[in-house]
Amino acid sequence: MNKDELIQQLTEKQLDDIIELIEDAEGGYLEELELVESLGLVHDGELNTRVIELLKSLGVKIIYVTDDE
């Protein structure tokens, strides 16, 4: 799945906040992102993986935190 297909899927699911994260990363405004690994960014596991891979490819450092933090 390429970036355009991923954006299309996010648009269909009305995940505008995730699209904004990607746009921020593309613009160099997002350097790192803290995530609770068990929650991720989106409920769909495969889509979540694709979004995180894209963010990493755009230079975003993903920092996983525990539920306690």
C-alpha cells in the first residue's frame, strides 16, 4: 500500500487527525511521537502498522510508553 492509498483509506474512515499527523511529519513539524503500544494510533491493526511505518519513513521517532506512564 502506497502513501496515497493509505491517505485514501484514512479519509474514508474519517481519521483526519491521523492525516494531520502525516502532514506534520511531511512538513518536518513532527519529530517524535509517544504511543502506548497496546493502543496504537488506529483500531485496525494492519492500518495502524502502515501508518506507523509511514511516519517512521518520514523521520518520526516512535517512542513506546507503558500504560502506567
